[in-house]
Amino acid sequence: MINFQTSPDQYKHWKLNVAGPVATLTMDVQEDATLNEGYKLKLNSYDLGVDIELADAVQRLRFEHPQVKAVVVTSLKPRIFCAGANIYMLGTSSHAFKVNFCKFTNETRCAIEDDSQHSGRRYLAALNGTASGGGYELAIACDEIYLVDDGNSAISLPEVPLLGVLPGTGGLTRLVDKRKVRRDRADVFSTLAEGLKGKRAKEWGLIDDYFPTSKFQEKIDARVREITNDATTVGEGIKLNPLQKELKPAGVEYKFVSLVLNREQRYADLTVQGPERDLPTSPDAIRQLGDSYWPLQAYRELDDALLHLRVNEPEIGLVCVRTKGNIDDVLAVDQTLAANKDHWLVREILSYMARVLRRLDLTAKSFFAIVEPGSCFAGNLLELLLASDRSYMLNDAEAEPTAVSLSTLNAGGLPMSNGLTRLESRFLANPKKLAEVLARTEPLDAEQADEAGLITFVPDELDWEDEIRVAIEERTSLSPDALTGMEASLRFAGPETMDTKIYGRLTAWQNWIFQRPNAVGPEGALTNYGKPTQAKFDFRRT
Amino acid sequence: MINFQTSPDQYKHWKLNVAGPVATLTMDVQEDATLNEGYKLKLNSYDLGVDIELADAVQRLRFEHPQVKAVVVTSLKPRIFCAGANIYMLGTSSHAFKVNFCKFTNETRCAIEDDSQHSGRRYLAALNGTASGGGYELAIACDEIYLVDDGNSAISLPEVPLLGVLPGTGGLTRLVDKRKVRRDRADVFSTLAEGLKGKRAKEWGLIDDYFPTSKFQEKIDARVREITNDATTVGEGIKLNPLQKELKPAGVEYKFVSLVLNREQRYADLTVQGPERDLPTSPDAIRQLGDSYWPLQAYRELDDALLHLRVNEPEIGLVCVRTKGNIDDVLAVDQTLAANKDHWLVREILSYMARVLRRLDLTAKSFFAIVEPGSCFAGNLLELLLASDRSYMLNDAEAEPTAVSLSTLNAGGLPMSNGLTRLESRFLANPKKLAEVLARTEPLDAEQADEAGLITFVPDELDWEDEIRVAIEERTSLSPDALTGMEASLRFAGPETMDTKIYGRLTAWQNWIFQRPNAVGPEGALTNYGKPTQAKFDFRRT
């Protein structure tokens, strides 16, 4: 079982040093500290375990070290920054694992860019040696890239020429969409195994600058000073403590989140408990609560549960999303968050909630939201329903109140990868109705919610149990691959962004290539990398 | 060898009737007239042969019947409109053929929408019976959808529940992006094998209206009258005559296009001959020339050569694009086209040139443009260079002039699928430079073209032959699959549109699923469709 929880004192591959407004994130991968057997992490190559630490470090910077303005990402290894994802790890992994690995590493790189965009931290890739493949893809997720000019160090994306696969962590998309490199140059670069050194790399826009070895550190330091010169002070950070969770044979129990696996029927019940009553409303009091403040703790638990489902429970095809609690208490939390959204900690909490919801959007499982008496799909928790592929709401006038409710957070603050809110995506056909729905402040019962266009089905109490049971049975009987492709196509209507291009276009192509005999067959390039045998291709173009 | 040329007198599956401003395009698929053996085209199901006729009919409407304002797409079969792509054809086809089949049918549907958008013809899908799978995908490519209400007829996308694959002809994307159907309803519809009948289909926005059998024809006629009431008359159409082409063992020769296959080295030389001198400059004189007018004939030949390369020459991985002729003559044609772009025939010619160039953008082969003395990469032919993955231009001051040149058509009129011009896509990083380049009216030699950012490499005469030879050898040695994924990622920087979502996101996912054992393995759903054996799935979600 893969555990996504870690902390700096447990890191094996990264060192996180913070000195005032400057953080240094140094890669020093331990060859033998691998997540699985059968490969060694030479030359700062990485596996999922290495990336879990990186994701944790980026997250901690935001919550624990809010004063940091510049993050220098570099390596402790001489003449090598990072050799990318470990090829032998990829070559020996299942298709599903490769796909999940790429998705998580993509999310980590998008989290770096999310930090730049929303919290203004600048990430500097200080390439003290060669950055190849995923190494350059990590660099290109940073705001600025500086390469040492030692006559040897280069940047490269050797996946196509050497391995017969794509740079699968957003590299191709970021080349032409983020750094806006001319596509013919991107084409040359992406087919050149040895890559490019400083001069041409800068000319083509692949790096920002290059410096001789003797001046490298000095130049990086100078750039860091420029960034941190006018650093404003913010309050002190909060500590992210280890999540308390209990692993059970049939699931995981957290404080606010419960995951119950119905393995035989291949579906899970994922229940989120709403907040306690009377939570603090001032930023100072929230900082006192720290990571036990409901929005932070519940969403950290939800994030962990989603990652657990993805990687450790591949056979679960459907997740029934449920909530328990009081609608007013959820709305009170949303009101506090919205009122204080410019405070650094609240901003971090909101950005994090948005990232967790996007993790759900990108999870290759079906989601059905189930709205029953005692549930609290309101405000931020209503996003769970809107993110689901369908929703079912009990329509029973006799039962204790069953309602859903909107808050200002549904109008903004928790955007999807396509840049829209989930309600905007839902009401693309009818923006006027969107405005009407957003104006409703009272809780909506099943018929009102149906009328408002928020719910898929509202069975009455006679049909309820049968309808849910049949829906679950039907969904879990379908081809899991067809569902993945269908959901990826239906979940992201409207505009596309660099993120959706990475997860949609690039990931889909990479998944395709990861199955092709030319990559993973007995004579494929990935299979034969580093062996005395040579790859042999079926040259028919598809 | 598959032949993409046809004409109404040769149609086996469609009838095209034109009466004044109304065309009726009637599907009546002949079961036994299949392109390959091993399946029967029952219930108006289709194979590539059926779609080649449809593509031809849409094309002919635009050139031969410009007065048509409304196109009614319907079926001659009782109680069935169209059952979609033939499943046994899909089940017995190679992966590469399935992918090429879906790409062509997608291009046909996009051509229908291109006609609506640019030429204002309205397409009405008159569903006189059930439209399932590709049948509904054809309907949703039309502007309006009307379904007969006979107690039985339905629309459906049964691919996911019945076949374990996606509706691969844009259906999912058009559901949420064109008709803007709510994604939860799209989810329900796309997993419901039996589909939906009139009332709910209309409620959910899947069709525009439904009428009882007795009123169906009358209602369609009434709607057609509304559309054609204020029809303005345009000039008479021109005839699209059969292309003259000579098939040779090593290629195809047309009048203006030559395709020479170097099969052993797996690359082709594709040469386009520029226009004759002193072509007419008035729309009337152009109509006199008809389909022998250079822009129309050369691009029809180019289109045919591209389709031939895709489907009949799968092992050719690289196309070296060359031109021959006089730059001034190309620029003169561009000037005529630009000056008369509002004339219906010139508009049709320009839209067609743009579609052919987009066909190139979407062809899964590498393209290198080779600029040598005597070439004429200018204006519309410069788009061939800009569409290529790379360009090489001889830099030899002694040689006879080698130049490229811009025209106003490079600034608009020949857009990519992403809505941008190829120059806009190229200069995303530097819009100022784009404006400077567009302002240059004189021919540019190699160094000027390099400086202007138009060319990838400008080797001198000493290096020229070796550099081209090595580039070809290197390119054709790489994994064809990795190249396809890489090129699909690098060719479309910037914004995404419904078209790019269909070709990028949806197609990539469909290609992935088309390889998965759950679809095409011995126990896969596609393999087992219609057999007594049942599909068995590996339920691990990826």
C-alpha cells in the first residue's frame, strides 16, 4: 500500500531549507530508497516516492512558511540536476501504475504553478547540472530556469528518441503553451536525445539564462535577492501535523472523512462530515486552530482518501459521495472564508480546497452524489455534488429535511482546471439560469433543486433504494476504460487551459503510447532501454 | 487501395436531390456494398465507403449547388435513421484503420459544420427513425435535430454500455460543448443503451423537437420553408470533375501535385506545383475556369494525396513537402482570392483550402518543408511550410534565388482548427514580431527568413544534402507512435476549440480505448458484440 503522507523529517530524497524569505529545495535522491523493488534511483531519477516528498514540500511551504518569496529548486549531486522518471521503474510497472504515476507528478507540477499564480512565490530552477526528461519537466514547471554552463550540462527531453514514449509530465504542452517556444524548435528539441546546452537553449527560450560554474551560485543568489528585496512580512505559518487515520480491511476512517469499500460490488462510500458549529470567524482565531480547522483538516483527509482510492484500490470503479452534518454550519464556514479571502492563510486554505476538488475532477473513477436526510451538500460541499458525474436526491416530503444550498464560494474561489466554476460549466447553455440559481440563498428541497437544474434524479421514497442500487450495479458493470474516456470528455466542457490540455490531450496520448507494442512490447523501446537488445518498431503510423 | 474520389452518379448509399434552395441527402445504405469483406451494412450502418460519399456530397453542395440554403439529412429505411459505424467492421479492422476511419468521419462532420458556419447553409437532421451511435453523432453535427415520435424511435449513444468504446465521432464533445447539455444528463444519456425518445430528449436539449409520424414530413417541410423563405440567389455553381491522377508503383501523379514514395526509407516527397502565370482576376472568369482554377485543382489534388498517404501508405512516416514555381504567380492568385473573398465561389475556394491545410495539420505523419531554388513557398503555399513540423531552407548566395514570401492570406483566411492563423500560433511568444513579419511584402532569402523566425534551419550548400539526409534518417528511425503523440501535442499551441477537443482529447482517448483488452481483447466488448459469448472486463480503473 502506498502512503501519501510524509513530512520533512522523513524525507529521503529532498532537503527543504528555509532562511527568511528564501527556501531551497534540494534533490538528493537515495538510490536504494525506492518505493518498489527492481530498480535503483541513479542520477537523481525519481519514482512516486520521490514525488510524494516534493508534493509535501510545496504544500508545507505554503502553510508553514508563508514568508517565503523565492524557492530555489536544485540538486546536491555533482553535474546532474535530475534524470527524470526512472526508466526501469516505468519499464517494470503496470499500465495503470504508469498512468497514475504520471497523473500525480503532473498534479505536483501544477501545484507549483498554482503556488506561483495564487500566492506569488517565485520558483527558480537552478540547474547545476543536466536536466533530462522529467528533470527538465520539473524545471519548466518553475517560473525561471537557469542552467550551469560547464561545457557539459544540458537540458533535454529524450523520451521520444530514446524510449519511444512522450515526456508525460506536461513537458510538451509547457514548451509551446507556457514558454511559447516555436513549434518547429520544440520539435527539434523533443527529438534530440542529447538536448541543448546553454547558448542555444536560451536562444530558443527553453531556459532564461546560463552562467559559468564559477559564477552560478552568485548569479542565483543575486536573482533571489532581487525577488526577496521588497518582501512584505506576513504572519507566522501553521504546522501541518500528520493526519490521523485508521486503516481498516474495508476502508479508511479519518476524523471528518470516512471511506467504506464495498469490494465485491466494486464501489465505495465516501462520506464527508460537515464542520462543527460556531467555528471561529477571524483569521487570528483560525490560525490558532491551525490544521484542525475544519476546511483544512476535512480537505486534507479527502485528498488522502482520493489518492488512496486511485493508487491502492484500482478495482473500485464508482464512488458514492455522501455528506453528513448541518447545512448552516457549512454555510457559516463559507462565509468566514469568503469574508477573509485576502488573508494569507484563508487564501491558502481556499486554494488548497480548490486543488483537492480538481483532484476529484481528475480521478478516473465514477462519482455519484447521494443526497439523503441529514446530508449537508451546501457551499463548498455542494462542489462535491457538482463535481460528480451524477446526483440523486431523495424526494420525500415526510422525511426530515433533505436540502442542498448555495454559498458565494459556488460563484468563485474553487475553480475547475478549465478556469470556470462548476456551476458555470453546468450552465453553459443558460447563463441567465446560472445567475438565478446563484441568487438563491435559501436551502432547496428536492423539487426545487431539480427545478434549479442542480440534481440529476429525484426519486421518491418508494423508488429510492431500488434506483440507487440499480444505478450502482449498472455503472460498475460497464467497461472501466470506456468510462474513463467518457468521463474525461464530459467533465470539462467549455474552455481549455494549459492544465486541461496536460490532463486531457497530453495524458490521453501518453496513455495510448504506454500501451503500444513499440513502447512496452517485448521489442519496444521502453522495454529494451539499457539492455543489449535493441528496440524494433512496427513503423506503421497511426 | 481505398479511393476517396466519387460522385453522385456513383453513390451506392446516399441520394442527393436538389430542388431550388433545398437539398435532401438521403441515406439508404446497401448492405452488401461494403469496402471490405466480413460484414454487412445492416440498418443504415456505415463503413468508410459510406462516409466518403457523404463527404463528397457535402463538398458538391458547396461548389455545385450554391443556391441551396437548407439541407435535409434523412433516411429511406423505415423506422431507422442510421445505426452508426458498423460494429463488425470495427471489430475486424486493424487499430490503425479504426483510428483513420474515425479521423475521416470526424473531418466529414466538421466539414458540415464548416459549411453552416462559413456558407450559412442550415443542416436539418430529420430523424425518421432511430439514430444510434454514429447515427446520432451525424445528427448532432447538423444545426437542428428533429425526431419522429412513433412510440419507438429513439436517439442513443450505446457505445459505452454495449461496446466498451467511446462514441468516437465527436459525439461526447458535441453533447457538452455544442448543445451544452448538462454533463450529468450527458453522462446518463451516454450510458443508456436504449437511449431516449422524443419528450425527454427534447427536455434535455438532445434534439430540437419531435413530431408524430403523421405530421413529421409536414413539420420538416414547414421548417425548411422558414429557412428558405428569404433565400437570396447566387450565381450558378461549378462542376467538380473527377481528378485526373496516375497511380504509379512509387506514388501518384496529378497535374499540380506529385507524390513520390521512398518506401524503403519510409518517407515521401510531396511536391506542389505553383499556379500558371496570368490567371484570371475576376470571379466571373474564375467561374469560367471552374475546377481547373489552380487553387481549387491543386488543393483537391493535395487533399486526395494526403488521404491516400494516411490510409493506403501507413509505413510512410515522413513527408518532405516541396513546391515548384514562381513566387509572384502564387502571390497574384492570393491577391485575387483576398480581393474577392466575399464572392461565394472565392469564399468556397478559400474555405476549402483551409480545410485541406487542416487535414494536413491532423495527419499522423511528420512533415518537413524543404525550400530549394525554384520553390515557391509564398502566401497560401507558405502555409504548407508553417504547417510542417520543421523547415529547411538552402542558404546559398550563389544559387538562383531561393526565397519565401508572405501574402495577406497568411494573416487570415486559412485558419487552423484552434482558430488561430499558423503565424499567430508560431509567434505566440511575440505578437510584436508577428506584426513585423506580416508587414514584409518582399521575398525573403534564407538569412532574412531565418531572422524573421520562419525557418527552422538554413544550412549552406556544403551541408545541405547531408543535413537533409541525416534529418530524414533520424526522423524515420523514431517510434511512430511517440511521434504521433508528440506532434499532436506541439502542433496546436494556444486556444482550443470544439474541433481541437474532438481531434486532441476525444480522439486520443478513443485511440487508447481501441487498444485496451476490455474492448478489443478476446473477451473484450467490441470483439464479443453480437456473439453468444459475453464480454468479460478487467475492472481495474486506469
